[in-house]
Amino acid sequence: MLNFRGKEYPCCASLTMGIIGGKWKTVILYHLIEKKLRYNELRKEMPTVTERTLSLQLKTLEEDGIVKRKVYTSKPPLKVEYSLTDFGKTLIPLIQSIADWGDSVVEKYS
């Protein structure tokens, strides 16, 4: 058994999928590879995700140390930016491979 942040996983693949699995986490991480994005910018990149789902997924990624949430309170309106942490950046090769595979599927099998 593997332990990560208080959760137990039966194997390394299970741990990886526990962190980035699901419909939206990988998509969020893909959009954060290049730059920091505000919440509404992320929503525009993923128009079919609900606000509740996006908020929950961002919160989970933040709790797992993958995404950093920075709040700017110096002047209204409140501004919040999301970016990958150093730990989150270790996922870039994996996320890029997943995206590349998706591109190749469209090219070869569509």
C-alpha cells in the first residue's frame, strides 16, 4: 500500500489516477502548463464544465499540492490566479503525453 497525504492507494498507478483522474483535472492541468490563469479564463477554456465542478476540482488539486491559488487583495475587485506548483510541474511530461496521444488518435483513427 502507498500512502499520500493521508490516503492509501493499492499501487502507483492508482495513486496517479487518484491525483489527476476524472474528467476535468487533466484538462485543468493542461491549460495551466503554459501560464497562470484566472478562474474565468479557465472557464472559457472549458466551456462545458460547471462552475461547481471546476471549483471542486481546483480545490482538490490545491489540497494535493498540484495547483497554487494566489489571491490578490490589494484593490477590488478580488483577483485569483491559478498556476502549477513545482510539484505540479512534475506532471507536465505526463499531461503532454496524454494530450499528444489524443492528437494522434484524432489523426489516425477519426
